Amino acid sequence: MMIMNHSKALLIIDVQNGMFSLPENPVYKGEHLLSIIQKLIHKFREKNVPIIYIQHTDENDSPLKKNTPGWKIRPELTPLKSDIVIQKTTPNSFLGTELQSILDNQNIKEIIICGLQSELCIDTTCRQAKALGYDVILVEDGHSTFDTELLSAENIWAHHNSVLSGWFATIRKSSEIMETFD
């Protein structure tokens, strides 16, 4: 793990093979999501800004069972040795992980969040990061989810962009975030 001294980091949550393994209920705009995150990774690496992957780990027979193909991070987004990979077992990327100590040790004050699932791990991590005093940027076009029995994925996504905006995060398009580096 490379230690750097930056004020911001990209946090990529749960973009694992198992999340894309349900053809009957695919990730909303899944290919677009992967493309956006690839572009963010490229820009952050180009500018030597830390990238932290959060990898959900289940012990049961879920699509994210540890050490199975579904548990692995998507090949399009493969971490480099200089990136940090943190495993979690709850929707909260901070709970029971070393995320906060890594952020604090690297003097990171701003977290740019993208990944899956809008209403679970994205929502919970945004709220917890803000409660811990971090500046939180949620990538508006950089998170997604699935349809549920009650709501479409598109409505869940739009709802969370609205609800998290202000109190819990600043919502910014990926293109705006990348422009801040130019």
C-alpha cells in the first residue's frame, strides 16, 4: 500500500462481478457506470490521487461470497498495487474497516464516491463520511442500483441524488469532477 499525502481520494464501492451477474435484473445503466468509473480512475491515476476500492464480502452463498468469481472487482476496474482495497461486511464502508484510519493517515479530507448500490452502500457511506467530518462528493452519474418491486432503479438513483444533496454530499457530474484536475 502506497502512502501519499493528498487532500482527496476516489472511493469506488462494490463494483464487483457478482453485482453484474443477474441478467433478469441488471445494474441500471451498468455499462455506462463502468465507463464513467474507468474515466475517473484514469484521471485520478494521471494526477496521482489515491484510489480506494471497497469490496463487499459475504460468507454465505451470495453473489459476493468471498474468494468466488462474483466477489472479484470488475476486470475493467482492476486495482493497481498502488491502490488500496478494503473489504467490508456491512453497507457502511467505515464500520469494522480501516477506511477512516487510512483517510486520516493520508490527510484526506474530501472523498469522491462512486459505485453500487445507490440506496444501500452508497447512501450509508455518504452519510457516515459526512458524520465523520469529511467533505463528500457523490458522482451523480457514477452510482447505480437495481429495480425493486416498489421502485425502478432510475427512480432510486434520482431519489438518492436528491436526498443526499446538501446535508450529506455535494452532487457533481463526473465530467465536472474531471475538469477540476485540468
